[in-house]
Amino acid sequence: MSFSFDIKKSESGSLARVGTINTPHGPIQTPAFIPVGTKATVKSVLPESMKDLGSQALLSNAYHLYLQPGSDILDEAGGLAQFMNWPGPTFTDSGGFQVLSLGVGFKKVLAMDAQTFRRDDVIAGNKDRLAHVDDEGVTFKSHLDGSMHRFTPEVSMQVQHQIGADIMFAFDECTTLHNTRPYQELAMDRTYAWAIRCLDEHKRLTEERVGKPYQALFGVIQGAQYEDLRKKAATDLGSLESNGQSFDGFGIGGALDKGQLGTIVSWVNEILPEDKPRHLLGIGAPEDLFVGVENGCDTFDCVLASRIARTSAVYTMEGRFNLSNSRFKRDFTPIDSECDCYTCTHYTRAYMHHVFRGKEIISATLATIHNERFIVRLVDQMRQALLDGNFADMKADFLGRYLHRSGQSRD
Ligand SMILES: [Zn+2]
């Protein structure tokens, strides 16, 4: 097995730690932000540019790659990294999140804040759903051509083994903050039963696919905003072993009320085995990354940095703003004067404003490079601050400037 996690330093008085995840495709120094290339590409940016901006690994989506081009094609290509010309480690999510986004959350809001939305806003009616969950798996309609498909824990493992990422996630049911408490319990029992089936199928496939690099499997901790459910999931999955196979690490997933993020993550990370890596799924706003790191998460992924870049929104030390705004028409300074990315060292806000207004393709490329660099570097700076023993000061400095100048810090 060529997967391991070494902890270099643990912060006293908090759950934060610095470490290295070793994978067959290379190491990841943690804490680390993992940019998302949903369909085996970070939209509009070359893999070489992602490497240059400091990305240590990329995360793709098993559900999307299964539908197109088909996971068998990635297998034939030699796996995800080889297929997309990415010279480093890769992750795939399990497709479980799509259960939420195509099922109960279809065309609805993936609520980060339980107080903001009414129940009708986040739960799609039964007939509107593209996916239906039962105890065995999920039946869903392709968003591409309407064809019907079925994911079970076994299918998810088969698909992810074919895709060949270094780190995979167990198939889970991701609920929303607005599912009832009895439903959260039901979904958690299902996720536990599916975790055992994932471990068994993962073990079978690892033994069957002789000569392939070892793929690590992370279990996913659900339980929404409920302390007892989160702690139970962490206890049960943290110690789970089936036929000698246990999880190599853990993902913390599901509905995470932004105001409670740190509390929920600490419930879980105080229980999970200390010597295994923890990934906080789908979290990537700057202020949330601090909360994740100080509460013991090692890696993070989020589509936000690239998604908002394509709409001209950029992260800077002066907060988040839109380059399309006419105030940048004659602004010949970089997007962020403290940023060392390719875009900031070669282009001005005036040029970015021009290409966004003209709907030029390069606008997406340049803005994405900047945003991904900003977030990757921010987490790199947190890692360095932990090593230097000044994380609290670094956090206070950053948030003091970022939140003060942002006006709005939330996404
Ligand atoms: Zn930049």
C-alpha cells in the first residue's frame, strides 16, 4: 500500500495539525485546498497553470465522469490523472452529493444557513426529483439525456476504481438542513450500511485489480446539525472495520450550517482517529477555511473559486468584488497587489474589466487562475503559520482586513 498520512506538528490547545498525505501520485502537504475539476478539467485553465499556481491535487466528480465520457474510458486511459494530463494526486467524490442536488435539493437551494430559507425552498416535491433514494441505492435520471441509471455502494466503488483517483469517498446519502430529524436518522443508518458495503467492494476491487496503484477510501460523516448524530457517525465510521478493511481517512459532509461549522467539525474531529486525514467536503470560502483548519480538517475542496471567477467575482485582500464594475475601467493596478499569481503579475483590473465586458474567453482563464491561487495560497499560509506557531495572529490579520473591507464576506 502506498498511501499514508504523517503528522508533522499538532497545535496545542486546538485540533489543528500539519501533515503530509502520501499517495501513489505524490504527496500533499496539509492543510491544503484541493481545486475542483468536476469533469476532469478545471474549467478554462490548463493543468500546467494549476500546477504553477500551487495546486497540489485536483478533485473530480464520479457522477459526471460516469455519465460522460464513461468511467471505463478513464480506466483504459490509465486513470484520471493520466487522462487529464495532471501530474499529481487526484480525488473523486462518490456521487452521494448528487443524490442531494438531483433529489431533494433538485433546482432548489443547497442551504448553508438554516435560518434563511423556508422548508419549501430547499426540499423539492417528489415528482420534481431526478433521483430517488431507497435502502439499496439511488435511481436517477441523467441530466444530460434523461436516461435512467442506478448507483449503489458497489456501483460507486466500481466507478471510482475505474476512474482511478488516489483518494475516493464512500457512497453516502447527503441530506439537507431541512430534512426532519427522523429522516436524518434514517439517512444515517443507510450511510452506515452503505459504508460497510463500500469497504467490502473496495477490498474486492483492490484485490482484483492487481498492479493498479492503491486507491484510498474515505468514509463520509453525515448527521446534519445534530450533535448526537454527528458524534455517532464519527464513532461508528471511525472504528468501522469490515473483513479487515477500514477507512483510510474521512470526509465531513452534508448540510453544514455556516454559523455552526466550527462546532460541528470539532464534534466529529474530536472522535475520528487522529492518525487519519480528514477532508471537509465542499467548503472553500476564506473565513470557513480558517474554521476548518483550526478544528482539525486537513484538506478542503470547493467549486466556488472557479465558479465565481467566471462571473467576474474575485477574492482579494480588500474583500470580494466584481471586475465588471465600471469603477475598474481605468484601474491599471493588479486585481490584488499582494497576489503573486500569473494574472496579477501580468494584467491589470482595467484589462480584466475589458475582457469581461467583451465576454472574451480569456476572462474566465485569468480570473480563475487568480481565485484558485488566492485560496490555495491562503491555506498554504495557514500551514506555514501553524508551523511557525502564529496561526491565531495570522488569522486575526487576514480576517481583520478581508472582512472589514469586504462589506460582504459570505457566498
Ligand atoms: Zn492574483
